[in-house]
Amino acid sequence: MGRFVNCILLTFSNCEWSSKVLHWNVLKCLVGLKKLKVESCKTIEVVFDLEGAKDEERDYVLAMSTLTLTSLPNLKHIWNKNPQGILDFPELTRLELVDIPKLDHSSVEKAISTLELKRLVVDNAIMTWFRQFPAAHFTSLEVLGLQFLYDVNTGFPYSVLQKMSNSKTLIVKDGLFEEIFPSKQQVVEGNHSAVVQLKCLWVENL
């Protein structure tokens, strides 16, 4: 497994051969992994398979900065076993979670709440979940993207914008709604900072 020590980027696409992406025996060899992308894999249920990890191997730190998970219809867990806090992503700053309808949010909730994300791209289902987090969790966020927005009137409702005071870029892709930003009636007077900070708005396939 020493051949994986220098691996910094892994991409899994259209995988039909397994329900798990990385087994613990392989994962612990990927000490230099910076970017992981898993997309369009119908059979994947777990990204990190931690079965077999021993107590003495706890608190394993993965130096990954980017995690992209898209179009995974059967993905249920980011990891399937982490009772002792075996896996940690302290350097993760870019996260994309799109079109993963069966994801168990509790499997990543604790980790997400401790990250200092700079780029976050999610679909409407995930964003609805993220709204429960206080604004303090988003102070480092520079780029926010929403994809596959349906059955909503506003792309970025005020409940989301008010938490993104430092965001410079907003991305809206593949959606069907009436407005990107809330109307003036929805915005509390004197709280426009989230919109004022924007430098870039990327709109695609609306």
C-alpha cells in the first residue's frame, strides 16, 4: 500500500462494483490525500469504510481539503463507524454535497459544525438541513452554491443570506424558482450586509 503515500487526488466515477469507496486499510495509507471526488455511482452506500479500525488507530487525521459527493442515489453515510472519533478532517475547506437523497445527516453533522469551510455547494435538501446551524459556522465561507432547487420560491431566502455575511460568490445552478434573492418585504430593514458583500453571482440553467 506504500504506493498510495504520494496520492493527492482520487476520483471515483460511475462505479458499479462496490457499495463502499475506501476501506480503512487503504484509507490509512492515503496520508497525502487532498481531494476526493465520488460521482454518479449508483451502488455506493458508504464513502469511508471504517470497519476493522482498531482502538489504537483512533483519532486518525486525514489532510483532505476538498470533498465532492454528487449524484449518489444510495449513499447513506460518509463513514459507517466512528464511535471513537477515528476520522477527522481539520483541513477540509471545500465541500460539495449534491443529489444524495438518502444521506444520513447525523453522520456528518458533528464534523461539519467544527469546520471552517470556504466553499460549500449543496442542493436544496441539504441546505434545508444546514439552516439549523448558527451563523458562526459560516463566518469563513467565501463561496456558496445551490443546485437542483425545485419547489421553492426563492433561491437564497433571507434565512440563508443573513448567515453569509462574508460570502463573496453565490452560485445558482439547475433550478426552477421565481427569484434568486428575497423581495424587499422579506428583508428586515437594516440587515442587508449579506448581499452587499457579494462580488460575483454565477447563474446557470435556470
